[in-house]
Amino acid sequence: MSKLQQQLESGAFVVTSEIAPPKGPDLTDFLEKASLVKDRVVAINVTDNQRAIMRLSSLIASVALVEKGIEPIYQLACRDRNRLALQSDLLGAAALGIRNILPLTGDSVAQGDQKEAKPVFDLTSVKLMALVQKLNQGLSYNDHALSGKTDFFMGGAVDPKNIGSTAFFQKMEEKMKYGATFFQSQPVYDLDQVEKFHLYCEEHRVKSLIGVLLVKGPKQAAFLNSHVPGIKIPEEIIQKFNGASDPLQVGIDFAAQQIRELRGISHGIHIMTIGREDLVPEILDRAGL
């Protein structure tokens, strides 16, 4: 059983974070960033060519964390692989000690840095979850027996802009049907939405990890709103930076405030600092964690 699963099942308020693999073969900086947060988070998401921008394999980066005694949440997107490659990578992940998995459909290549790439999308995130569920039963996707079972603890991603809608909960039910037991969100700024999501998770005995994003200034906020699907930073938050002598400190204080507000109405947080992993301890300190 993974540490993440143990902590969530124990009822602890769980903190996860995420780090993108490098745009090259050198893992030094990636591992240094991970070392900065490893004592403050339960597990670290390793992103898989997020925003369809080419980076080092999330599988290799996840294995590198395992080798350093750091628990990864291995993200795997359907955009770049067919079901054969997905199964091979998942079996490799299991063989090398990865236990946490976050299946994703993947962002459109039209948003990325190699728009001529051919998208695969052989499966959706839900069908990939069904595949993982079969691997955990010792079966391939076409129900052929494997030489052993995997033991993945599986999560799902949710889009906060749809929280509370019938379609939102139907998609969650699909993911739970195929084995998702925790859900990570992008940033959510409406506490009423957070409570609805959390109560639904409580009712269905799954766990909610709410996204908290370090916004470093108004330019970054505008970029994220324009270029990153699932993120919509409200204008009233952007206004907090007006006239600030140190916008970064404003962002740190706001992230800490969000974390304080989320305690009691979520099972944990997923903190994203986009290259400033060195600030995770300070944010958590200010939040009282």
C-alpha cells in the first residue's frame, strides 16, 4: 500500500504537490526541486507532457523519485499512446515500484509546442481507468491473464468550473466505477463549490484534494487564464496585486489563506507552484501546516 493511500484512509489532511519533468535528459534540477518538498508533502505528481509540451518521460521521472525514496503520483495521458503502449508503461511502472496513478485524457496538441504531432486518443481517461482496474485484477485490457497483478492506487482529475453540475457528478461516478478513490482538482476559488464537492466525496467514500495555485503576479494570472485549460483565476484575485511592492509575497499569503480555508471542507490540498517548489515549505508554514 502506498503512503498516499495510507494517509488518506487514516483521515489525515493530506498535502500533495507536482513537478514537471525537465525539457531534456538531465534530472538534476527536477530531483533538487523534489528534495525541497519531500518532507512536507505525502506524494508528488509527475506531469505527462502537460499542455502538450514535450518533456522527459513521466514514467522515467517517477522512477527517479522512487529511487530517491520520494513517492510519486504517476500521471499518464492517453493523447500520446495507444492501449498497447499504455499497458506496457503501466506494467513497467508497477515493476519499478510506482503505486499511485493519475490517468488523464491529455490536452490537445493544438495547445502545445509541436502542433504537427499526431494525437492518439485510443482511450479516454475513463477507459484508461478501466484498463488500470483490469491490470489490478491480473488481466490485460482484452481480459488475457497476466503473470501477476498490479497494485495501483488510482486517482482522477476534476474540472472545478463544472462542480455541482449533473455532468460533473456523472463523470465522477464513471471514474469511481473503474476504481478512482481520490480526486485532485485544479484551483477552486468558490468555497461553496468546494463544500459541494467534498460532501459528495464523503457520501461516496472517496477523497477530495483541492488545487491551490501559487499566483506570482498579474501577468502570470493572465497567461494561465488564456493558456491553461481548467484554470480560471478570478479578477478580484488579480486585483490584489495592484500596487503591491512585492507581488510574490501577495501570492504566497493568498495561497496560505486558501489552505486555511480549505481545512475542514476537504480531505487535503494539491499545491502547485509552477517552478517555485522552494516556496512550498513557506506557504505551508504560513498556513499553519
